[in-house]
Amino acid sequence: MFPHHECEIAQNEASNTPGTGARFWLHNNMLTVNGQKMSKSLGNFVTLNEMFQGQSAVLSQAYSPMTLRFFFLQAQYRSPIDLSDEALQAARKGFRKLMNGLRLLDSGKLTSNREEVAALNEQKLAANSQQLTALAAKPFEFLNDDLNTPRAVAAVFDLLKRFNTLAASPAALAEVSPEAVAEAAAAYRTVVSDILGLRDEPRASAEDLLALALGFYQEAKSEKAYDKVDQIRTALKGQGIVIKDTKTGVEWAYSEE
């Protein structure tokens, strides 16, 4: 539709590799702020930069890009969505749960003992494996139903709950085939990372962590715990950081080796 869509298409083609572009173009419904229409005259207008820096009277703190992305995914694109400080805090918690799910998959805690699996009743093994596979298929069913992201996200959380149960109980994990676990894990990664586009974000300041490590170094040195002193030195050196003891205190520098 002229002119807005034609302008968007022109920008998209100019900034990306030439091609056919998107097959479907979807508009989100109305965005409100604390139940009111977003408006400069009402003083509730929030820009992305203000959101990410926490520089808005509407917000109590800054929120990351991934938190905002997850917030929008909690509403189906045809439905209006209300932006509030409370909703963003809930979105941040939900996003971090999904990231912890990815960390769980990388931890190796969902690797079962094949000997224990082989000793199980085949009928029980098949039933449990089928149940897990069905859970993993649910997010795709909802996404294929008019891009119903809130129900897809809820289904992903159901799958994550099952993963947590399996990780906490070796006996329960042994009752599911490794193939079913691998298939469910692949589905989780695909939905969370590839389809919903959620990525982990650094939440710690490198400077703050380094200051904390130097504090532990000074404490260990004052207590003459030289084994800890050497351990901290070695760990930091492995990260390219050298500790320097000076007359005025402890300093650090980048390793030049």
C-alpha cells in the first residue's frame, strides 16, 4: 500500500541482499502504556534508546533489547499489548528462564546412561519418548496457527519444565530414549533461537568482575593464603590480565605476551 509499505520495501531492499524479500508482512496491533495510548502529549512516549537506558518516567529501570523482544512475543500480533514496568519485569524473568534452558541443554545434564535405558520395558520407554516428542512439537503447531507466539512461548515453557524434571532425576531421564531427548532439545533451540530470535545477553560488567577478583586477591594476600593468590593470578592471566603489586596498591594491565 502506497506510500508507507513501498517506502519500507525500498529501505529493506537497499539495506539487505537483493532478493524477493518477505513473503508475508505483518503489522502488530496497538501498543498502549499503562492502559493509555502512547502519546507525547500524555508524556508516556518511550523511545527505544530511553527503554534501553532507563531514561523514562514511565520506567523504573533500563530494559535490554531481548527483554523487549520477549515482551512483544507474549502477545499475538493481532492483539493489542500494554507496556508497563510490571509487564517488562515479568518479561525479563521469562526471557532469562529461556536462556537458562539453553544453558541446561549445553550442560550435558540431559545425557542418559544407555545401559539403564536398554534395561527398561520397551513399551514404557516408547510411551515416555512419544510424550516428550509431542511436547516438542507443540510450539510449532501454535506458530503455524496464525503465528500464535504467546501459546508457542507457553508450550516452550512446558517443554523446559520437562527438561528440568529430567535433569533433576537420572531415573526419569533413563526412561526416555536419547533420540527423543536430542530431538526435543533441537526443537527447543530452533524455536527459541532461530524462530523467536532470542539470544543471551551479557549481564555482568567486566570491570566490576575484575574489581571483585582483585578484591579477593588482596584479601588472600593479606591472609597469606598464597595458594589462592597464585590461583587468582593464573586464572586472570588465562584471560589476558596481569596483576601488578605496586606501592599504592594492586593494579592490573593487559598481558603483552
